[in-house]
Amino acid sequence: SYQHFLANISKIQEPQTFNQASKSSEWCTAMNTELAAMEANQTWQIVPLPPNKKAVGCRWLFKVKYLPDGQIDRYKARLVAKGFTQTEGLDYFDTFAPVAKMATFRVVLALAAMNNWSITQLDVTNAFLHGFLHEEVFMEIPQGYPIPLEVLQQFPNQKLVCKLIK
């Protein structure tokens, strides 16, 4: 019910920082899920920061996702790069986000209704991780990311960063 939904929203505090989230097993699981997805997609490679290069920061964002009846569906953690610190023409050259226009969406729905087609909704998990970067972008290593021992041994006493691939 709507009242149940409102009661849940007021009870659950979404963390604002990694340190707050790391005290909860639900949020730790959400962060581990996000990191596992990035590992599976080969999003980055841990490398030493090259001379004369700067790494953008990153931060965790947290959100509780609810079912229509107000029950908690899941705890969602998203790792985002602080791309606003980049300079156009130096760190990147253009931006592009493939998003369907609402008019196109309405035409597809109208055609489906006229032709009695079935419609299915889907969500592409971590959709932004499916595009390759053409620029060299380095990001600070996220809080909570376990750097493999062999990487630490390979690059002792060097500042390690994530070289973003996607």
C-alpha cells in the first residue's frame, strides 16, 4: 500500500558516503555486486599513473529500490567517475548518449497497439559499460576495491589507478 511505501522510505536512510555504507551488510553486498559487474565487463585495468597524467576521482552513490507495493526490492550501489573534473579537448572530445526520443517511443507503442503486438520491457544492466573509450582516462581506485596482490607486487611504491577501458 501507499502508506507502507511511505513508512519504508522514512525508515531507511540511504548512505551518503562509503564509510556509512560499509557499516551495513546490505550496502556492502550492493557495492560488491557493482564491482563484480565492472570486473566481468573488464571496465578497467589497474596500472601505475603515467607521468603528466591526472586521475579523475570517483564516488559511490546509493539508492534503495522499491517494488510497486512498497516492499524493498534491492539496495543499489553505483560507482561513478567524477567526469566534471575533465577538460573538453584535453581529456575528452565529445559526448554521446544514445537515448530514444519520446516521439519515437510513442510511434512504436501506436504500431504495437494497431497490430496487436505484444510489448516486453527490459533493462540492460550496466548499459554504460558496453561502450569502449577512445581517450585515455585514468580514475582513482574506488574505496573498497581489493587490489590484487600480484598487481601490488608488480608495481611496488607506485601510485596505482584504474585505466578505464569502457
